[in-house]
Amino acid sequence: MIGNDLVDLYCASIESNWKRKGFLDKLFTTSEKTQIRSGENPFLLVWKYWTMKEAAYKIYSRMTGIRSFAPVKLCCTLGEHTFGTVQIDDLKFYTCTEMTENYIHTIAGLQSDQLAKIRIEIIHYSGELPAYASKNPACVSHHGHYLALVY
Amino acid sequence: MPNENLINRLKAIVSTYAQNKEALNSINEETDFINDLKINSANLVDVILDVEEEFDIVIDNDAMEKMLTVKASIAVIEAKLSEK
């Protein structure tokens, strides 16, 4: 089982205000907030952590059947390079994040060696969301003008 | 409709973030913020913060977990209001 999540950075800058009072407290753990506030680019780290949490949550909710909005329970740790982990309860997810000028995309799996096997397709579009059902992806994320499919 | 006043105040909040305006027009207790209104999950936190401001309540993480539907949100708002 794999998960993914994409944030269109232009849209994120318009649709959300991470500096809003209470925003960081509702979404991030103490350790994540410390990293965000002390980092060079808080905006990018906010959305990197967010995609890690969402990618892991998509697997978690499918595995357990639980739907909830509990981002603080998904604890992110940054690893080497683009890698990281997300822990919730006794489950640990492994993540790999791609950051470009325009978007942040994170893939997640239950085993670290799964990540290299995931095929990623990112489609930039304008207007209607392209049809993707026939491609039969394992997980889908779309935000702004980007559609991310993983297989 | 029960809780009509609460639903209307909640509707005013979610209308900012709802991408499915048709579902917004027919909002009811069963409406799901993500599946029906197509609110981006990153904006759920804004819904929660707006609800805190609008009703002058504090929503703890345990209560926030459940707030994915109108029904669950109304229940949380009513419980927090009654504690005041």
C-alpha cells in the first residue's frame, strides 16, 4: 500500500496563511514547530511536513478504516536527503519528498525499500481535472494545477 | 431542520473554502466537508480556526479529529458552547 500528496505552492500561498494564529498549533507537533520556526524557509517546511502527513494518512486511513482530522498525531521526522518518516500510534511510514519551484510531492510506504519502486506521474494541467481512472493509480493527489498519480 | 441557526453560521464559514458550490447550497447535517464540499484538506484547519472565532470556543485536538462533517461539527460546537 502506498500514498502520496502534492501541494501546488502558488495555490498554497494564496489559499492558506501559515502565519495565522493557531494554524501551526493545530497541525504540527512541538518538534515540527521548532524546526519550522528555526528553518530558513518556514513556508516550504510547513508544506513539506503537510505532504508527509497527508501521504502517510492516506495509507493509514485505508489500512485502519479510520477517517479523522488529527494532523498532530502524525509525527514527522526528517531523514537524510529527501527521506523522512511519519509515525502514528505504533505505525511507521517511510517518505520521500520531491521539492520543485512549483510544487512539493511526497510519496509514502510502509517499508523504506518500497519507495524506490514507486512510479510517479505528475501532470500539469489547466481547466478541468484530467480523467485518470483508466490509468488505475494506487493513489492520487491533486492541488491547484497539478495532478500526481503513483503506481 | 434542527440546528438551523448553527448550520447557517457553519455554512457561512465553509462557503469560503468549499469548491463544490452546488453541495454548499444543499448543505445539511450529513454533508461531508471533504467528500461533498470538496474542501481542500489543507483548509480544514481554517474551518476549525474560523469556528473557534465565530463561536468563541476552543476546540481541542480530540474534538477536532471528528470534525469532518456538518453533523460532527455541530455536535462539537454544541458541546463546547454548553461548557461555557
